[in-house]
Amino acid sequence: MIVVVDSNVFFSALLTPNRGSALIYRAWLDDIFTLVSCEEQIVEIRNVSHGDKLKSLLKPNEVGSLINRLRKASFLGAIPRNHAAADSTDSFLLDLASAASAHFLVTGDTRSGLLQRKRVGSTRILSVADFNRMVLRQYT
């Protein structure tokens, strides 16, 4: 199963290790699914983690470990730019999911418009709770 995970899910996992996002992070580390990422996501994680909002909340070594792990995930280079999200900073997630033929795109962002789309091509877009309930229920 191929999955694209929105960066906000990773931040949530690092900040709240006993919540649904952390279950997704652990499931990926346990090879329950194949995660697909790209350089744009790593740049986003690096930039947001150094921003005023999260800098004091995140441990730099945990962010560094996440980035190193993402580089070892299924990593796509050049991604065709075919989709636009309501929040333009999330458009790459739609492009990544499409280019990877991902089964799922998981996001915790209710304001970006991704969840309202429900699909991009053959990829289902799910909330953290729905992904955990529908896909990871046997994992827990």
C-alpha cells in the first residue's frame, strides 16, 4: 500500500506521541505501508520546524531524524505539476500522490481543502482518524 502523508501529520506525531498521527508515523516505521515523499516535503518540514510557531515546541533531533527517514522512504525526484489545491503550498501533495499512484493521501489539515476533494485521480484523501479506522485498524 502506497501512502502520501501530509507534513502536518508528522508534526502532530512529534508533538503528541499518543495521538492518531503518531500511530501513522509508527506504522510507517514498522513497514505497514510504503511512504512516498519528495524534496519539496523535506524543505517544507525544515522551514516550518524552524518557524516561530513550532520552533520552541519541536526537538531538533526528532525533526532531523524524521527528515533522514523521509530521505530513505520511496523518494520521487521531479514531479509533474498537474494539480492545484486551495492552499497552494499543498498542491505538491496532490501532484506527489498522483505521480506515485498512491492509494491514500493522509492529511490533518481541515482548512486546506484537501479533505473536501476526497480524491485525486485514484488516490483517496483521508483524515488521520479515517485512515486509522479504515486502514490501520488491524495494526493497533
